[in-house]
Amino acid sequence: MTLKLHDWVSSLFQISPSLSWYEGLNAASGLKGKALGDKSQGIKRSSAIGVLFFFAALVLANSVLSGVEEKPVELVPVLKINTDLDKRTVIKPSAIPNAGDGLYAVAAIKKGEVIGELGGQLRTDEDYPPGNHYMATILECAWEETQPYKYLDAKHFGANVSRINFAPSKINGIETNFQNAGIERLCTYPYFVFVALQDIAPGTEIWSSYGPNYDYDRFMYAPEVRNFFCDLAKINCRVKYTYDH
């Protein structure tokens, strides 16, 4: 059902020739990943020439699928990304308890390769949605191109990488090596990519950090989540339990 809805929405995408701004984004907080500095192996940086804005129609799923009630189509600015990269990954239920869906490799991904580009709806200060954990902040160095937009809402149209789950880098001060992906932040298009921190074999779930400003505690201190990661790392957490992002 989700795939059918996605195909329907995709058919409504239109390039807007009247817009001359460029789209940009970056995860400064509340999104999946950790900055990797400026080491971008295999990342093709575009000169961002031409129009990069295109519009997507957002329609409530129940209205589309049931046909019971018609609702007006809302056109929103969406970051155009390279969706061909998504062919190497698949979204399916995460191995982490109560984490919902996660992202898995379906092809071998080498260390340093780009896993995917993050897309989503571009937002301003005025329409920033509070409580949305898929929000990313555009790097200030890109604001001249992206104005008036300063944020990216990856909840919809975020591509596969928007479903990468968090895993702790350390438990009780011990390195876990769980994080096999990280965020690369750029001041030029495509502005925001996930890069493999290690070789990722097919069938492996992809995990990353969400950065220093994310509120992890409610999830990470849930007993089933704590036990999952401690058991996976073979660390005794019965007396002491701490984690690092």
C-alpha cells in the first residue's frame, strides 16, 4: 500500500521553471547521522547550476486510498536528490526493538562510498514543525542559495537514508563499532549525504549517530533496547549502563 501511494505521489512531481533558488540541507540536530568533516570519497559535488527546486503534492494517505473524502492538494518545495542511490538499500523492520523500520543494504557498499542523499520538504522559520524528529538544519554556508529555507523536513520524500536508525558508538565507555554510516555535510548541492564508515555487506542493517543535539534517553533507556545493544556488544549492563552517541 505504501508503495502504491509513493508511486502516486511521485507522478505528481513537477519541475518549476519559475524558481531560481537552490535547495540545500544539513543535519545540525535532530536527524540521523554524525558530521564526518570534509572527507567525501566518491561524492560528486554539483556546481548547482540551474533550477533544483521541484514540487511534490502532499495528500493524506487515507484520502488517496479510500477515495471517501477529497482534500485540496498542497504544493510544497522539495529537495531534488539522486534516487538511483536508493537501489542499493531497502527499508524494512529494524532489528532494534520498537525502532520501527530501518535501512538495510541489498548490495555491497564499500567504506567511503555514498549510501544515499537526504531529501525532503524545505521549510522556513515560520513553518518549522515542532516535535518532528526528522528535521535537519541547513548549513549557514548554504543559506544564500537556499533562502528563505533553513530547514529540511525528511519525514516525507526523505529517501531511504531518512530511515537509518541510531546505534550507540560506545556502551560503558567501550567502543561498539555499531555505526557503519555517518553524515557528510556540504555547503553545495546535494548538501547532505550519508557515507559508509566501514564496508557494509548485503543484508546488514545500517546504523548511524543522530548528532549531539538529539534526545536519545527515552529510547535508549528502554529495557528492551538497552538489553539488545548490550547483548549485541557482549557487555554486562546489569550494574552500569551508559552510552555515547
